[in-house]
Amino acid sequence: MGARRVGLAVDSVIGIRALDPESLSALPSLMSRAIPAAEAIGALDGELLAVLDSGRLVPEEVLAAADNLQVAS
């Protein structure tokens, strides 16, 4: 994925799990129109899981600007 760091604002985190890439599938065309930010789908513990496409959530120009920021230490 690269060396970029990104953030995601959420109301709560239920947990963090490692996913086997083999357990994910490409989105059906109807679902890709309904959830444009999703990249793939799968199931985890019997629940539907949507994997977000990070490139669609943060515009490229924002990522480029973030790459140029200096972090104060």
C-alpha cells in the first residue's frame, strides 16, 4: 500500500482484525454504485464486511499536501 499515513474519524471502534485477502471478493456492480467508497466485500464472523477504498476517501491532492507537511518534534 505504500508508506503514507492516513486517518479515519469514527464514532467507535469495535475491534481490529487481520483479514485473509482470499476471503474478500470484488463488489457486484449494483453494490459498487450503492457504496462508491467500498473496494471489496467479505464476511467476518457471519457479518457482511465492506472494505473501504482509501484512495476514494481522501483526494489525491490532500494526500500530496500531507506528504509535504513537516511534523514538529
